[in-house]
Amino acid sequence: MQHDIVLVDLDHTLSDARWRNNMIKDKMTKEDWREYHVRCYLDPVFEPVANVVRALRLMGTQIYVVTAREEYVRHMTHEWMTRHRIPMDALFMRSVGDATPSARLKAKQIVYAVPTQDLARIKLIIDDREDVIEEFARLGICGLKVVMS
């Protein structure tokens, strides 16, 4: 039996990256983004979303993490996920230097990586960004928007 798939974002969804928000400027250079992303390992976990992901995994759902973080923080991201006991079956990250807007990037990653016959198994995306939720809605995938209080 093929299990359902849920897509989940990292920053501001699974991780509470609000403390890094002051690092974001109007004009971000590659170095600015690099500094922002390498601090991801210090993020606290956002337990409400982490608990949902853990429960979905216990029910047999496959968890695909889809993030706009660049590949150079893959190892840190894996360590962070392990440290916070967040299960995942796949991790999709931005190629270094790719400036594709996040919503389009995430949709493209999934459409290219998941075989066409398996796209129907994707039941949900959990993300903090409205544009990402809307992009996946156009693919027929329901979304839950995370708003941290």
C-alpha cells in the first residue's frame, strides 16, 4: 500500500526562525542570505507543527520537507531535524545560487521529483507563506498556513 504524503516547510513552520527576521533587509546579497541560513541550527522547534508532523508519521504518512534553504545547510538541517525528533522521508532544498521565487521553486521541486502517478498521494502542504499555499492549490494540493503567535 502506498502511503499519503504531506509536504512541510522549515523556516517559520517547523522551526521558529522569528529571531532571524531582523537579518532580512530590502536588498539581500548572497552573503546576507548565507549568514541568515547558517544560523538555522539555532532555531527553536515550533512544537505545534512538529507535533502534527510526528502524529502524521505515526499514522504512516510520508513526510517530505520542502524548503527554500540552500543545499549548503543540508547537513545542519538534518542535524536539526534529528535533534528535535522530527521525522522526514525526503528533504528538498534550493540549489546553491538558485534565485527562483520560493513558491515556484517548491512546486517545481515536487513536480520534478515525485513521479506523476504519485502526485495524487500528496494530500497537504504545511507552510507559512500564502504564495506557497496558493501555488500548490493550483496543483490540486490542499494547504495549511502556519501563523506563529
